[in-house]
Amino acid sequence: MTPRWLRPTAFERRGILLVFDALVPSGATPLFPLGARDFPLDRFLDDLADHAPARVMFGLRACLWFLIVCPPFVLGRLASLYGLSSAERLALLTRLKASNVYLVREIPLLFKTMASLAVCGLAQVQEPLGIEPRDATPPDWLEAR
């Protein structure tokens, strides 16, 4: 279990969810109609904090803060991550992915991995893609509280 001080704050959680929404948008294609905003990913973050090693949560938060402050340097626009549109957030991640610096290049991959862990294992997402076999049992975090 992650120590309380390493759990994302409400401000950070909103940022993580904005990044997830940019990476896995709703209605992107007919085969992938559901996206990050269609699921209670705030509960996924709670579950992740409950079960992931503390270093995972520390890394996620550190990478998020990099994303929060880097838009002026990467996009040349005086805004934080929160002031960007979803398309601009995706452009930011795309630019970072092309960086010559390994650590910077891996930040989008970390968020893509986390978003995939949250969304792509769900039966509702796998069914339109024809993925078999599917586990119809939803994760605990998806269940209504």
C-alpha cells in the first residue's frame, strides 16, 4: 500500500485523468467507441495506489509534474497541462515521445501503459475489438460503490 503522502492529490488526479483522456479518447473509432472518460478511472487510481509499489506512484506523480510544467518549453505556449485542449495534450505527448532524451521519451509510455492497464483489460472495450477470451468479471474498482 502506498503511503498517504505518495498518493496523488485531487489536483494531480485531475491531471492524470486529463492525460488518460487524451491518450484513450471516447469515440476515437467505431471499433474503439469507449474511452477513458467512460469509466470511473478515479477509482482505478485509488486501486493502483492501494496495490502498486510506492515507487510506481512516486514515478507517476513525478512524470505528471513534468507534464504540468513543460508545455511552455515544448509547445511554446504559456500554459500548464490543465490549460491545454485534449488535442494539445496529445500533441505534447507526441512531441515528448520524439525527444532525444530517454527519460523524457519514456514519460508518454508510462501514461500510455497506465491508461492501457485501466481501460484495455475491460470486457466492454475488448468485445468490439473481437478479443477472445474475455474475462467478464469486472475489476473491483469498476463496480459501483
